[in-house]
Amino acid sequence: MATIEFDNVSRSFGGTIDAIHELNLKVNDGELMVLVGPSGCGKSTLLRMTAGLEEISSGEIRINDRVVNHIPPQQRNLAMVFQNYALYPHMTVRDNLAFPLRMQKQSVAAIEEKVMGIAEMLDLIPLLARKPKALSGGQRQRVAMGRAIIREADIFLMDEPLSNLDARLRVQIRSEIARLQSELATTTLYVTHDQAEAMTLGQRVAVISHGLLQQVGTPQAIYERPTNAFVARFIGSPGMNLLCASLRRDNRESLLELGPIRLPLPQQLVANFPGLASRYEERLLVGIRPHAIQLANTQSEQNLAARISAVEAMGHETILHLDTDLIMHTSAKAGEAKTPGDAPHLLVQLTGHQNFRIGEQLYVHIGVENLCFFDRNGKAIHS
């Protein structure tokens, strides 16, 4: 097994553009670490540097405490699974699986035993005589995974391996990757731009934007306690609503002003966020997950009037896009990547099918117990 350590690793192009900037990260022995971020954020560059396919501008990459900056790819004992499968089209499934072992000059008997073992593990035995052109996308990806596994490498590197599959196959192969990684306990670095993949696959997740590491943690920790506004919007489907707000004090009571509504903050909640004590009379960003917003029957000082601008009915859930008098925060400012769901509407996520129409008026309640707080620059104010 192996550990991977990135110590102040940077990759620059033309001396001015940093694809990766002074990144520090450790992937533990046997861990499945997911690198997630929008397209072009630098995650695939980091994977290629790990494999030795991309030069490192500065810093060190260590595998099992050995600096590998200048070690050729073939000497790092890594196995890669690519987005485009990278199978040999003239070879059968059996030969594609066997090829890495033949290059290692293993015996015919050893190769056959290992090929059959991997084929059984991945349900490929009925396909051993076929060539890649006779396989479906999911079958090809299983062959590509098998060819990586059969090498018994120290580390698996997976670069968006599910991007070319349809939704049903993505779920199927995703579960197979999780099962195999659990059984093999091989250190795995997995790249994706799909945050749903990241949340369901990763034992830990590293969120990257513009070559900068934004946050590392378990999927649940990142979802519940995002370190900044970018992570809050990027992680979650749909992402967190970010609202512009002000914190006021009125007769020793703390009030959160959100557009036309004023929400009293319990003393215990304020005490749980010590960073709020110095934020009175300041502009803040307040985050709330779409599923935490409740529908209300009437308008009040704490309920907000809204008009439906769009309805996404998905059967198991309904997402409402609401026009309100709230000031929505978007990531349009310089230096922050635009994220999925970045729109000037309040999103509400309801369970099951709901019969709402575009243009319909309703009221919503934003419970203070479900809020996250950020400063005006988008940095989390933690408890």
C-alpha cells in the first residue's frame, strides 16, 4: 500500500498561470480520496503530476515518503483509469487484461489465473473473447478497471472514469468502484467534476478551485460545515442558497436582517458562533440549504413572500425557483469561479411531487437553526 503527500506543489504554465498553486495534501494509506472542482480547476493536472506525466514547477510529491518528482512514470508502480477507457482495440478482453502481466514477463499459468480472478470479480467472464468494439460503455470501463487492478499497483489514479457513461451506468459503475476499493484497500486518487460522485465515493473529499485547495474533509463535514462560499455553493445538489444580510442589535437582542424580514437570533446560537460578536452592523453572507426552507401559510415579520419562477419536478422531489425581495449572493466577483445553480433565485427543495405552477405566490420560512454564516469575502464564520 502507499501514501501520497503533496508538499507546496505548484504547476505553472508560461510562468504566469498557476494550474496548481502551493497545494498541500496527504492521501492516507488505503484511502479513496476524491479531487472535485469545476472543469479547468487543476484537478487532472494534479493527477498527471502524481503519475509523472506532468512536470512539477515547485514543491514535492512523495509516495511512501520517497520524493518522486524526477522518477519516471513506469517506476512509480501506479495504475491509471482514464475517461476514454484506453483499451487496445485489436485485442480481446482476455488479452487486454493479460497485457500488463505479459509485459512483466509473468508465466502463462500465473497470467491465466489472475485474468480469470479479475474477470470473475468484474463479471467479465462471458466477455473474455470479445473485442472492445463489441462491448458497451460500462463493459469497456470494467475492462479498463480490471487492467488497472490486475497490475497490483500501489496506487490507483482515476481521471473522470464515468464521464462517458449514461446516468444508470454511472450509478452502477460507481458502486462497483466503491466495492472494489473497499475490498482491495488500494490507495486511490479519483478526479471528478461531479459533486454527487465525490459525495458518494470519497472517504475524504478535496475541493479545488482555480488551482487552490479550498477544503478537505469527509463528505458530510464538507456538506455541513463548508469553509467558504464557493464550497457551500459547489457541494450539494442543489447548492446552498447564499443571501446578503446584516447583523443588528436591538435592545440587547440580536437580529438578522434578510431583505424585508428580521429574524431574532437566540442567544445560544450567537454564543455558538463566537465570530459573530464582532460582526454587528456589518454585511454578512448567510447560507441555507434548499431542503431546510419551509413553506408557510401566511406572511409575517419572519415569513417571506415569494413568486415561483420555475419548477423542477423530479418525481422523488420538487425544486422551486423563487423570486423574492432577498438579495442573493452570486459568485460573479473576480477570482471566484461560477458554480452550478449560481442564479438570483431562492431555491427550495421539497420531498415528493408537489403541484405548483409558475407565477404562483407563496410564503416561506427560513429557520435560524439551519443557517451558516460567512463574512463579506465568503469565509465561513465557524462555531
